[in-house]
Amino acid sequence: MSPATSGLPVICPPRMEPSHSKSSTTTSGFSSGTACNPLQDLDVIPPYDEHKPRPRTLVLCFDGTGDQFDADNSNIIKLFSMLQKDDPSQQMVYYQAGIGTYTPPQIATPTTATIMKTLDEAIAIYLNAHVMGGYEFLMQNYQAGDKICLFGFSRGAYTARALAGMIHKIGLLPKDNHQQVPFAYHMFCRADETGWKQSTAFKKAFSMDVDIDFIGVWDTVCSVGLFPRVLPFVSSNGAIKIFRQALSLDERRAKFKANHYNRPTPEENNMGTKPGDMPKPGVRRHLSFLKTPKIAQDTSIDEEEQEELREQEFSKEEGCDKTDVLEVWFAGCHCDVGGGSVPNDSEHNLARIPLRWMIREIFKADVGIRFHADLLKTVGLEPKSLYPYVQTRPPAITELPSHIKEALQKEADEKAVAEKLGKRKRGMSTATVAIGTQPKVQLTEEEEDFVDAHCPIYDELQLARWWWILELLPLTHRRQDSKGKWKESTYANLGRGRIVPDPEDKDAKFYVHRSVKTRLDAQDLQGGQYKWKARFLPDDMHRELKPTWVE
């Protein structure tokens, strides 16, 4: 297995609280620091502080279908590239190329490898290898008290959530137990009563009970391959402390329905959970109290609901906290949210907005993930706005300053001329625009959002017409209604937009990023006025769910 396909670990350190005792505070929010380490000169944020040590952080990144390092990288690679990678005592990082890029080492010939990669991309035949690859990285490197953070895009997001589910149900094996991993994965996949008994006994006998501190995903899809599959604890998982997801408002493909963090069913609500019962990170747990979930066989509910009840009962016995969930909708289709729709040297595109949002959420969560400060600037983020505390953003702008408009226009003109001459410029900073021979002008994050929000949408139903074959076929879709009940329906999608779930909680919000409003108000977009494609079903219109704009 090559590093490009196996996701071999690279290295990285955690977030430190800034010291205020012997330093003054600047107007930017930065402490002026000490003479030996002024905060304004930091290369990495949060910085290491030997006087205030924090748990180590393990960061795992799972790329989308067919995605790996290439000419049009996803947000997963862009996130990974900004992480510090040189101190395994503080942080370790792991990258795994997407489904459709992997072939097992037993495949010898190039022709066979190509066929197997194509099958993996179509029906995810190696999903187990992707999940177990991440599991083995954690098994080999986890130490008591480490923070675990998972990130993913598309099917890579599903892989990340499946890995979290496996860790919750099976636990984490001690180092070097490689032969047990396939057996553990097999038990994780089993959703019948015997499977639950075996997984509980296995966890008690062999594993450590660990939490997932943060999951950040871009547009998880419901369908992993042509043949749908559902793994335990992928839809919801009480072992996850913080869950963040960026969702596409404009994706229309039938096989790319959004996979939300779902609400408990009424039966699950009756069982309840116990917030605050989980031990603190680093405290070893005694698993002797774990009981095999015993769910009475009720003929009034189907097997899928029986499985959901077992999951909830399992989490109840584990004493899991309620997950902090935030899902925010963004303008654009699937790759406009997760990245990969434009070449790497494109200065602006829609996917940069959810990338910045996710990084901001990481700093808000304070999970200790460390970034190179200068690299944050390349995606339009100002490090001082993120550390030592995350600052509230100024209001969104409604118009660019005239000198920025002129700079962007001049840059576009110069690039057009260069392309005609076959000398396309490369290496230009994504956070700056050039004004002739003058020094580059730095854009604020609000200006970056404004420019990115006006970029084109890349709709695969228009760009690759063969996707319409699946739009015309009757496919089965599964969703929760406003009362939390699961419903299945079979229909031809016909290019219709996604369904926005109507939450049961009357106080719940329809969270939409404020850059969407910028796009809605734009009068000069290619293709005319913007209107998102996501929709509410008629039976969910009993209460008008207006967008709640978030920064």
C-alpha cells in the first residue's frame, strides 16, 4: 500500500491558552508576549506552552470520492496542508486519499488495479479498508488522554463518521493488535442482537473506551456507492463531543442526498441520555458496568428502528453526553462546498468560504489543532482573529472598495492576456490581488467572502450529462419527518434539489452562512439572479422555517 493511498501518518502539536500574567494586550486581541516568544511573531497557533501542557491531538483527514493530491485539490488537502507536521509529541496528522483511489497490495497488474479502483469509486467495495486504515492509525498512536479529531468530505466524510461509530461500538484496541482489526470491523457492521452482544463483550475484553472530540465534515452523502449501506452510529453518535458539517444548498444529484446528523426517534427520546456522565479525557474507564443492549422485539417497528433503539440503549449505558451539533448550509453544489471544482491556482472560488468557516469552528472548539499562521492567510484568514480568542466578525460588506475592484479587474485582464499567450500565471497568493508592479493588496476576510460568494457554481448535472441517467431511475430515499420518524419513498429525482429537514424542535434553526445572503443580493452574477435549489416538502411547510444567518 503506497503512502498516497494508505494515508500514512505525518506528524504534528496542541493548543495552549495564552498567558496574561506578564504581558499586555494589543488592540488586535493578541497578547504582546514575552521577549523570547512574542505572539505577533508566532509561526504556529495555538503555540506550545510548557507551563500549561495540554493533551496531544490526533487529526485524521479523509478525502472525497476519487480525490487525492492533484491539480484541483479538495478542502481536505487544503486543511491538511496548513497543519503543523513536525512534533509528534504534541500532534500527529493522517491523510487518506478518497474512495476510488485505493487498491489492495494483492492486486498485481495495472489493468486489474484500474478495474478495482473503478469498482471502489462506483460501489465503495473497499470502504472497510478505508475505515480500518484510520482505525489502525489510532490504534498505533493513541495514548490515554489524546484528543481525536476527524475530518472528511463526501464519502470521506462518511468514512470519518463510520470510524467514529466503530470506535464507539467496538472501542479502540491497544497498539499492535493488527490481527484483531478485521474481526472488530466485522462485529461493528453487525446490527442484529448477536452482533451487539459480541461487540459489547469484545469491547469489555480487549478495548479502550475513547471519545471523539471533534468531527468536521463537508457535505456527507447518504449513498456510499451504487448500493446503499448503513453502518451503526453513522447517522448519530453520542461519543462525538462536537459535530460540524457544511452542506450544499444547490446539489441536485439523486445519489448525493445530504447525510445529516439525525435526530433521535421518539423511542430513543424515551430512553434518554445522561449529559455530563462521560469521564474526562485521559481518565481510564472501567467497562465492567457495560451491559448488552436488550431491546424487546416489538412487531410494530421494523428492523432499522430496532437497530436505532439498540444504538441509543448502548449510548445510554455508556453514559454519553449530548453531541454539540451545528450544520450550516452554503451556496454551491457538492464540490463548491468541499472543494475540487476549480484548479489549485484559482485565486477565488465558493469552496474557500466553508473552508474558512470550518477552521473558525475548530478554533472555537479549542481542541488543540495547530496551524501554520502564514498558511491561514493563504485562504483569507487573519490569525489574529482566531487566536488567542476567536473574535466576532464585522458585518458582511455589501460592496467592494473601488481600489479592490480595480485591482481584481486588472488581475483578470492580465490573466486573460497571459492565457492567450499560453503563459498562465502561477503561484499567486490566494489571499492577495496584484496591482501592477505595486505591492500586493491584502484582502480582509469580509472582502474575501464577498469575492468568493460571486464565483460560479459548478453543477455536475449541467457539466456531465450522463448523471441524468440516475435522475430518471426510481430510487429509494430515506429521511426523517418533522416528528423524527423515518420514512422511505421511491421516486425519480428528476434533478430536484435537496430536502431541508424540518426539525421537531420548534426553536430549531435553519442555519445558512451569511455569504449566501451576499450571493442572493448580487445583481451581476453569471446566469442571473441566484436562488438556491434546496427545498422544503409540502408536509413540512406547517411552520415557515426562515434562514438564520451565521458568520
